Amino acid sequence: MLIQNLTELTELYLDSVEISGQGSDWCEAISSSLPNLRVLSLSFCGLSGPICDSLAKLQSLYEIDLGNNSFYAPVPRSFANFSNLTSLSLSGCNLLGIFPKEVFLIPSLQTIDISSNLELGGSFPEFPKNRTKLSTISLSHCNFTGSLPMSIENLTQLVDLDVSWNRFNSPISPIHWEALVNLESLDFSNNLLYGSIPSSIVSPPLLVALALSNNHFSGQVPEFFNTSSQLLRNLLLGNNNLEGEIPTSIFNLKGLMYLDLASNNFSGFPFSGPLQPRTLSFLDLSHNSLLFDYNGTSSPFLQIENLLLASNKLVGLPDFLKNQSRLWQLDLSGNQIQGQIPNWIWRLNSLGLLNLSYNSIVNLEPLLPNSTFTLFTLDLNSNKIQGIHSSYAFLHIGHLGLASNKLRTFPDFLRNQSTLNYLDLSNNQIQGQIPNWIWRLNSLQELNLSCNSLETLEAPLPKANSSTVVTSLDLHSNQLQGQIPLFLPFAHFLDYSRNNFSSSLPTDIGSFISQTNFLSLSSNNLHGTIPRSICNTTGMVLDLSYNSLSGIIPQCLTQLPLSVLDLRTNNLTGSIPDNFLEHCKLQTLDLSRNKIQGQFPKSLLNCSSLGVLNLGNNQITDTFPCLLMTISTLRVLVLRSNKLYGSLGCPKTNSTWPVLQIIDLAHNHLNGEIPATSFATWQKMKANEDDGNLVFSYTPLYTTETIGMDVYYRDTITTIIKGLQLDLIKILTIFTLIDFSSNNFSGSIPKEIGELKALYALNLSGNAFTGEIPSSVGNMRSMESLDLSQNRLSGHIPQQFANLNFLSFLNVSNNELVGKIPTSTQFSTFPNTSFVGNQGLWGPPLTSDTPAVLPPPTLNGSSSNPNSRDDIDWDIISVEIGFTCGFGIAIGSLLFCKRWRKWYYRIMCNILLKIFPQLEHRFGNHRRHVYINQRYWRR
């Protein structure tokens, strides 16, 4: 570094400057070259760890900012020795281990920010009185545990305390919150805190924001006295176990603007009364047990701008809504509202957003003559609406949701909707054709007609240079036929999947999809080759799966900036083009279930963001592609049913698959031993169920412009689980699987496999594994499916298998196992077929609960009894020979003599009908079907 001669430097600011170097070189250079340094600010510098202990030599440091680097290391305990430290920022650094609690006790420390370090654990120390100057503590999105100490009340200088998204588990009522006289913001959300909420929590006079949501608090909301903070604006108590009625004293909080009480079990709220606040603008009471009966009261009603009452027990629109003069957003979704919506709701002049979805609404009361009203969003999804009166042509709507109702035709009032830019009519019962007037709606940008019974598009369709502004069209899951409708050259989203289009792909298709981000023609009857013009797209998703397309994959397809390329289940031949872009953006590549040959494309390593790779059920002939080990983002790898050969060893690769959750190499020709080091790097499968970070968050491919809807792609794979072939659609991010079945792997099963505690399914059947089953498999507590059948495993079934409480499928048949089958609740549910083919294995469900008695051993083929002789009992032999000959003559005559066979069948049929005369009408009618079924079974 260029600091070796700057020994007198006191402040170093290099934020957002990329600093190269290995490991902790940067740290050693600073600590040895800048002895007088007082400020160290290196955020966003691309630094790596570990953080060296020698940094503690810089005793003059009072400000450290190393935020947003990638240390992947613990915080050194020596940080507690910075006696002059006032500010420490280590947010977003991928810190590991336990944070040294002594750092909190540095007397001079005022600000500490270690937020957004998901794997950093720790707990609070006991805070002494008058020995700390802490004003800001930010621990959000870490993994801290334990109790919130009562001594937190000693932090009298505290202004901002944020410990959200941790795992603190204790009550908060013993703490004297009124002592924190400088506190302005308190965020305890998303923890495991429990007990009652004390009224003193709102006593700090300067408190502006309080978040206690997403915990386990119980009981009733406390009374709020006049001593409560008059500055409190945001109060979040949602998603707890609170109950009862909200006290009217909550309005003693004079400055309250945002109140979240959702997802509790409240039964009442003071909408009327003398203390109605004028500042409250947002109230969320959704997901409670509220009923309303304020009819006839003379008390003033709460006036509010945003009111969320979703998922309560409302059976109609509350009457107090009639008096709302400020109401802009009203959410009544998920209630029990039935029948007709009264037309007075449209006279609320300020109303802009109305959500009535997920109720049992049948119709809307007709509008009064000459009524005009403008509504930004009307959501009527998931009701029982069969039609809408034509008077609603005067209701001007921007976003209209009518999905999942009982519509059979296009509502006629839509013809005059000049302001409509989003329309959802999906999942109804609309039949016939799509009217062409819908393309002439001047503002319509997003149209969803999926999941109906539509068959055609009314002609004429708009020309490419028409004024239609539709940019998103979803027609999937209908019965549309004929040619693919391509008439929207500016469309960003086109989903025509799951229809009956039966044409070939137009040669000029590229002229219509140049701006299309998402194009799905999946699950139709498309045939022919893929035209080169399809490469004109600059989009992110191209899905042509489940068709009958043939020919080779165009070379240009692998040079597009696609995020998803799905060509699975077609008849494509040739090899995979080996010309992937240097900065390939592919996240999903699925070419499975085709007839692709050749070798694995080496340029695929350029796709450094690849998450799902499925090349299964092809004819690829190559060794295992070790180059994939360099792609650290790989989550799903399916190479089953190809012609891969050789071993799995990749000695020249030190890279890992930290997020790998599915690897399927079944039905190939791979051999050799499975390297134990492989399992050691698959961190996703090693995650413990107690880690609290088991679920990946899906990242949307992009967001639509009109309504801001996130667009995702549903990755699909076909695999064998619990002996059944399953299609996994939209792969759950917590699902994990290893399938190495039907190969030629040998040697022992590595004991390291037991470290994969989050593994759901393991299939090693149909190989040549030897040795004992490692007892470490008993540590895999998440295991639900385990198949070790058809190997050469020996020894006992480990008793630790009884610990696999979730195991619902087990197959260890056709091995060389011995001893008693372990007894547990789970093992008693497995059939005997799970254990057959192991001669030395005994116990339920295979045999009775006694060991099988094997015949006495023999020496050189003779009995161990010295008095025995090698005599042959000819009386028994003659009987066996006679029976065999007679049986063979009788059966042979029936097999090879058609006339005898017919006679035998007729005689036996007559005998059966005399014994069971009621079979006459059944047997006579179905006799021919018996032969048909038998022939089908043998195919």
C-alpha cells in the first residue's frame, strides 16, 4: 500500500476505493505504518479477512468504519482495547462467530453499528451505571440471542436502539423505560420477546418511533396515560398474541400518525368517542377478530386516510364509513362480506384504493343516473361476481381486478374505460373469443386473461403500427388454437403457455419480440425448428419447453443476455453450442429431456450467476464437468440419464458450492469413490434447523412498470423421491436432495455425509458401495427419504437411524446387512420390502422378533454330523419327478394346443357360472376387456 511513508497520518478516508491484496495484508500494513492514526474509514473497499489483532496497536483510534466489506471472519477480542474509541461501524461485513460483548463497555464508545451480519451471534453485557456514553446501538439483522438485560435502563444517553431481526427472548416489562430520557427510536421487531407490554415503554418524553411487531407479546394493550410521549408518531404492535379491546387512552398519544395493530386477536377498536386524534393517517387492524356495531351513535367518528381491515369478521360494510371525508385507502379483503355492495361507497369523494377481494360478493348495486367517479384501484378478485351493471361505464378506474369470479363473458362496461391501464380477468369462466375492442382501450397496458376457456382472438387484430399500448399480455392456460398471435411489437411480457397453438415458430418472430423481457410459449403443440430471428430478443426469459420442436439449438441463443433459457422436453438434437458469452447472465438453463449429444460446453463457466442447470435425460457423453465447481451460485444441478463417465474427483479445483441444494447424477456411468471433501463444502445442506437462516429469498427477474408487479420464473425439475417420479415446480429453497443412484460408484459411503443435517432426500441405490452404513447418517435429522438399496453394504443398520424422526421412506434392500432391524416408531411404518434381500437381517417388519436360525455350516459339502451318509431318498425323488412330468404335460397341452385351451376355458367358465350365477352379466360383458388389459400390461 502507498502509506508506508505516511507515519504522521492521523485520518485515512478511502471509502469506495477498491483495495487489492490478499487476506489481512491491508490490516497489517495499516497497523505497522500508521501509529498515530485516529480515524480509519475503509467502507466499500472490497477488503477480505481476517481482521488482524495487530490493529489494536493503534491506541489513538477513535473512529473505525469498515462497513460493507467481506471479511467472513470474527471480530477480534482485541477491539475491546480501543480505549479512545467513540464510533465503530462494521455493518454488512459477513462477520462470523460471537461478537465480544466487552466492546459494548468501552467507556468512550458512543455509536456502534454491526447490523446486517446474519451469522454474527452474541448477547448484551450488563451495563454499569454512569460508565457508558452509548447513544446509538444498531444490531439489526444479526443472530444475537439471550435476554435484554434490566441494566439497559442505565444507558441514559441512548437515543437510538435497534435490535430488530435477531433472536432475543425475554420479557421487557422489568425494565424501567422511563429512565431513558433521551430515547427517540426503539426497534425490537422480529425477535422472540414475550410477556406483556408495559405502559412505561412509551414514557420516554422524546420517543418518536416504537416497533414491537413480530414477537410473542401477549395480554392486552396497556392504558396510555398523560405521561406518555406526546411526540410518538409511529407505533407498531403487529403480529403478536395481543387480545381484547384497544383502550381509548391510546389517543392520549397526541402525535400518533402511524398505528399498526395487525395480526393479533383484538376484538374492538374505539372508532368513535371524544378523544379522536386529528393526526392519525394510517391504521392497520387487519388479521384480527373485529366486529362493528356503531349504528345510531352520536359520537364523532375517527377520520382517517388509510384504513386496513382485511381478514376480520365483517359481514358487510361498516356504516361509520359513510361519514369518512378523508379516506383514500380502504382494505376490506378476506372478510365475510356477502351479497351486494351498496352504491354509497362511490360517494366517498376522496377514495382512491378499494380492496374487496376474497369475500362472497355477488354483484354491485347499480350506480345512480349521471354518477361519475374516479377510482385509482378497485380489487374485486376472488368473489362470486357473475356480471357488472352497464351503469359502471361512468366509473373511471385505473386498476381493476376481477380475477377468480364467475364471469362468463367480458363485462360490457369495460368498453368505455378510457383510464383503465391494468385489467385482470383471469381464472373465470369466460369462453369463446377475445373481443378486438379490448385492444382499442387507449390506456390499457397490462391485460391478464389467463385460466379461462378462450379459443380464438376476434379478427382483425391490430397491426404492428397501431395505437395499442398493451405491454403485458397473459393468455396462459386457455384453449387458444392456430397460429401464435404476434401483433404487439412493444410488449415486455407475453405468456402464451398451456394452450393449443399448433403452428411452427414464424420465421420473422424476432420482429415482434425485440423488446420482450418475458416470452413463454411453453406447453403447446409447436413444431419445426427454432428460427434464427428469435435471437433478436434482448429479453430475460425465453421459455419454449414442452413442445415438439426439432433440429439443433441455434448458435446465437447462447450469446443472448438471457437470464432464463428453457427448452426442456422437445426433440432437439445436435450438441450444446459452446460459445456462451464472456459475461453470461444466465441464471437458469434447462435443456433436459431432448436428444442432445456431444460433450459438455466448456464456455458455460462464463455464466458465473448460474443457479439452476438441468441437462438431464439427454445423450451427453463426457466426464463429470469439474468446471462447474467455479460457479459458486449454483443451487440446482441435474445431469441424470446421460452418458457421463469417470470419477467425481476434481483435484485441480478448490472452489465450493455453498448454496447447492439439489444434485442429481443418477443413471450415468460414473465410477470410483465419492470424495469426502465434496460434502464438506456444501454449506446449504449442512445448515442446522436451528440456524434460523434456512430459506433463500427469491429475487425477481424484473418488475412491471404499471403496477410494480415482481416477475419471477418457476424453475422445474423432474426427480425420483420416495420411489416416485415427481415434477418439482417452483423449487422450494429449503428442499435439498442428493441422487447418485444407478451408477458404478464403489468404496465406502463417506462418514462426512452425516454433516449434511439439512438434507431432505438421499439416494445412493444401484451402485457398488461396500462397508458399513456410517452411523453419522443418524445426525441427518431433516432426512425424509433414504435409499441405499442394491449395493454391497454390510454390517448392522446403525441404531442411530432411530433418531431420524422425519424419515418416511427407507430402502436398504438387496445388500449384505445383518443383525436386528432397529426398533422405533418410524421403523414400524416401513414395509418388509424395505429390508428384503439381506440374508442376515431379522426383526420386524421382515421377520418375527427372534433371530433367524441358519442351517448348520458344512465342510467340503458334507454335514457336520459324523454319522450322516450321502444317501439319496429315491421315494421322495420319484414323487417329485412324477408330479413335474404330469404338471408339464397338462400345462403344455393348454399352452400349445389352441383347441384344448378353448375347451378348458369353456369348461372352467361354465363351472364358475354354475357356482356364482350372479357373475353372468358381469363376466360376459367384461370378458373382452380382460384380454385388452392383459395385453396393455405386457407392453
